[in-house]
Amino acid sequence: MITLADALHAAARDTPDRVLVRDDTAALTCAGLLSAATGLAHALLRRMPSGSVVSFTVPNWHEAAVIYLGATLAGMVVNPILPSLRDHELSFILADAHSRAIFIPESFGGHDYAAMLDRVVAGLDSPPEVVVVRGGAGQAVAGRTTLSQLLAEPAGGELPVLDPGATRMIMYTSGTTGRPKGVLHSHDSLAALIAQLGRYWRIDAGDTFLVPSPIAHIGGSIYAFECPLLLGTEAVLMQRWDPDAAVALMAEHRCTHMAGATPFLTGLLAAAQRAGTGLPDLKVFICGGASVPPSLIRSATEFFDKAAVSRVYGSTEVPVTTVGALDDVALAADTDGRPGIADVRVVDGEIRARGPQMFTGYLHPEDNHESFDEAGYFRTGDLGRLTEDGCLVVTGRAKDLIIRNGENISPKEVEDILATHPDIAEIAVVGISDPRTGERACAALVPAGSTAPDVAALKDFLVSRGVAKFKVPEQVTVVPALPKNDAGKVLKHVIKAQLTEES
């Protein structure tokens, strides 16, 4: 397979003026990105050997594409880090990955990243060089390097010849239990992933993705950096999610594709309804990364003019394990879609997968020992089943399984049904330790209006829909919002910790 560097050179040669990535401040063309990335690659190689890890924690800014491609051209291993992470997480990742440089905003969202990195690097034995993006008006900031300075350095020397099978990205898992793990991907694994998207998601050259998902997440990164070069698309970046602004951007740039977790689809649908537009250019919306209510898929499909809306399933380790069911509304809503190039099987209730888009392993070999079965399938830790149609239905995570009085309860099954309750806007069901029953099921919910259903109301609603009584939550807590990460995934460990502290 070709590398992303090959694709950038070809794009700059064949379509130099085509826009690859844009945000609210600039648009990068093929030729412009190659020029900037080449300059950065030379600057990096003067500071560290090829193969070093280069980290960045920046918002959805066009400069991220320069960093991503610059590191790639230099043969570095790029390490995207979510901008929402703070001292503790950054210290661990930078030390664990042996990062040689980290690109940061001087400040963003009211947070002083420069001061944070001062604290972080002071505690590291081998601190990385800190490079400030959009800071200091191109001048040195408190002795730090700026991206502008690196790009102004003279180019010189040869860039390395890249091995398609070599590691080119390390991305850390969320680390909700235990320490985060570094997931390794190669040129080949990411190229296989993008080829799959082109085959199954109705992507044509000239299509445009709206990218509000964080570019430091596997989803945001591939739509912003990989698809524009490997599939001929354009990426419109949003640094902050605003549904009404998203509808305006989709109309302005005639966006054809969007992918994101449940909150993105919920917000986009509501904003489009307020604006009275069915988003006529939108061809596909892919929803994954969090619990997706079937009713939401049906409502969005019915409202949008022509968009196929589908659930999908995947992970950082095996991205886009299923590709949805774009040709069948029922399967798109009620299942998590068909496997694409991945081979998926369910063993003792656990989803296992392998395929050419699968990661090459974790950074630390010991993390691989329990992660694969004897046939080389990745053990996802997710629970599910395969339907007669060959589609996957994810029923929850093994670690989320609630065992009460010896009975197993899948929180996702209960959540999907309660999500259709007219008085519930969002809901998460978690298990809390109970000395009498082992665990008790608790529902944390965001009410849709001024009143919130209590335990009795949830019981009536579930039982009326044929749900066994033992699955009914025993406790309800009303919250203004569910805690989520930047990708929209509900942080159940945070909910459990809060409820445990209160009990």
C-alpha cells in the first residue's frame, strides 16, 4: 500500500489548488499542506531521529494537519492527545510514549496550556520540547519554541523513505480502568481502514466531511487527515460543537458526510429541525462511539432529505469494525451494522474481531497477552450477538454488566428502551455495590422537561414493553447532564464514583 506521504505528494502534483482541510481561519490546499509539512518535517529531523514520537494536543485547528503530515513525512510516530486531558494524563502519556516534542495551544477554552506544560515537563525525567501553536504572534513564548519558528527554518536534507508496515501513530485508550494503553497503527492498517470507508460509506472524490469530533480521537483523525488524501475529500473542522453553527456550515460547504457519537446526531437533528432544513447535501451520517437509541436513527432518517443514517461499532484497536447498514433502515437502527473488512465473531457473548485495519499491538507487549485469542482475534471486552442477517448487535460491555441476585443485567438493553421515554432526554444505567444483592442498578437521567420519572414510572414503562422486572433500576438520580469525554462517550466510571460516594 502507499503511505500517506505518497498520497500527499501525488495530491500536490495532480491537484495543487484543491482544499484538503479548512477551519474558521484558513484553508489548506494540497500544495500548501505539502510545503508546510515538508518544512516542519525538516525542522523535526534536526531535533530528533526518525521514528521518534511527536505528540500534539490542539483543538480542531488546521495547524493540526500540518503537524500530523509533518511528523509523517519525517518518519515520526504521531501521538494525538485529547485537549481535554490535564496534568495527570499528560504526564503519563508523554513519559510512557517517550515523546520528543509536544505541540500545544498557548491557551484554549479558558485553560492555560503553556502553564500546564511547565508543570508537566518539570516532573519528567526526559521532557519533550514544547511547541506553541497560535501563541506569541510567532515570537518565542517564555523561552518555548513556536510552530511559526519551526516553519520559518530553512529546509535541507533528504526525508526518509517510509515503510508502509511501520508504526506511524500511537493513540492512547481512555483508561477508564487501569492505566491507559498505547494503541499502535501503521500506514497499512490506516490505509486499509480508509479504503473500507470509501467502499461502504458512499464516499466520492469531492465529498466534504464536517468534523466536529476531536481530531485526537481515532474517528476525527481519519476524517480530517486521512480521507482528504486517500479518498479525495475535504474536511471542515469545528473547534467547538455548536449544532446550529454546524447546520450553517453544512449548508455553506455542502457537506455530504458526518460521523459522531449520539450527542452530535441528536444536536444536529434538533438544529436542522429548528432551521427547517433537511440538509439536502448530506448523504451519510455515521453514529457510533456511545449508546445509540434506535429511535434516534429512525427519526433522523425520516427527517433528513436523503441521508442514510446508521449505527456502527468499532474501537481504537479495530476502527470501524462494522460499517453500518446504509441500505436498510431497520437494520441501521436496530443493529450496529454489518462487518466490513473485519472478521467478527462472538465467543461466549464477547465480541472478537480481526482484520487489515486492526492495530499492530499495544506499545507494551505485556498488554497484548490477554487481548488476543489463540486465533489472533482482538478480544474487545464488549458483549453482543450476531443476527441472522449477519449484523452485529452490541449489548454492552463485560465490565458494565450488572449482576444482581445472580441475574445478569445488560445496562445498554435497559438504556435503549428508556431512551424512548418522553420524559427522558439522556440516561445511563450503572451498577453500584450493594451488600444485600451484590449490585443494584441505578439510573442517572437528564429529564426532557420539568418533571423526571421516578423508579415506579421506570418500572411501569419497562414492564409495559415486556422487560423482565429484575432489570428495572432500583434507584434514580436526576442530573443536569451526563459526564462525557470529547468523543461523546458517557463516562460511567464517573457516575459510579459519584453515586458510590453519595450512598
